[in-house]
Amino acid sequence: MENTEQIIAGIVACAEENRAENEAAEALFKEKEIAAEKRLFRKFKIKDIVFLAIITACTLVTGAIMPLLVNVPLFGIIELGLGLQFSLFPVIGMMKVRKPFALFFQSVFISVFLVFMFPPMVMLIACAVVAEGLTLIIFRGYKNDWACVLAGTLYMPLTLPLLYLYYNVFYTVDNTEKAAVSMFIGGNDIGLMVGISVAVVALCFVGSVIGMVIARELKKAGKLK
């Protein structure tokens, strides 16, 4: 009888010891997770890349009017046509994958497709780097929803000065290159340029806020964990 009680006591002691070890291991694991979440630069997981690729596909599908805009002779017409969707979906992507370079990866995926329709749009990658850099300096990451909104708002408008410089550096204005400079009819009108630029920024801000609201609702519904 005494042996049985000793055996039972030994089993209970072992169980208690194992439970304490498991709790300590879980606490250590949680501490490491919390420490990892606090780091500014974190590794991307496969599921992060997959989600960003899906969001990029949504961006491209809704930006299918791009081929029609390329030949419209007006400064900033592409940004006006694509600003809403090119701010809305990237913000959703950043609010799901709250890591630096989330916008950069989306830009790489987008550029792979758009470069065949309009080669200068590869500059979206540079715009993403600048937008993310400014956002990280101000917000120190994407934990704040408004950090995602800022990056999404700056993203497309940054193409305006870059594209303008591209055409003025690599092309000359003469009668044989009308196609090359047709995008910038009105480019010499400062008032028009400023007006369109303000309109693009406003449109992208609206798109970014809508993206933030959608992402919040998806998170509440458990669809954006």
C-alpha cells in the first residue's frame, strides 16, 4: 500500500515538474514572439508573400484601364485613373503584413506586369522605397494604421515628378517624338500641374482611408488575421 502511494506521489511530482517546464517554455516562446514583433525589420513568411501577391492581383485587375490611359495626352492622367485602386489595395496589404518592404514587394509584383504596357511604370519600385522610407522615419513601422495610410497616399503621387523627369531627361521635344511627349501636354502649365498633383494626392488619400476601413472590417470579421 505504501509502495502504491509512493508511486502515485512520484507520478504526481513528475507531472507537476513537466507542467512547470512546459509553462516556462511557453512563457519563453511568448517572450521571443513579443521581442520579434517589436523589431522593426522582420523576416517575411511564405504566407506574407502569398497574400501580397493576391493583393497585387486585385490591384492589377482593377487597374485594367491602364492601356487606355497611356495614350491620353494629359499630364497625370495615369495617376488620376489608377490612384484610387493603387492606394486602396496596397494599404490592405500593409495592414495585413505590417512589415517594412510590404509595399516594396507589391511594387515589384506590379511592375513585372506593367513594364510591358508602359515601361516607365517600373519607377513604382522607387516610389515604394521613398514612401516606405518616409513612413518608417515618421511612424517607426506599420503598427499604427495611419502609417499604412501615409505610405498608400504617397505611393502613386510620387510617380508624377519621376515620370516628368524621365521624359525630360530621356526625350527631347520635336516633331518626330510626339508620342514620347504626348503624355505631358499641359506639362508646361504650372497651374495645371499643381492642380492635377493635388487632385492625385487627394484621390490617393481617399483610397488609402477606404483601404484602412475595409481592412479593419475584415479584421473584425476574422478574415484578416
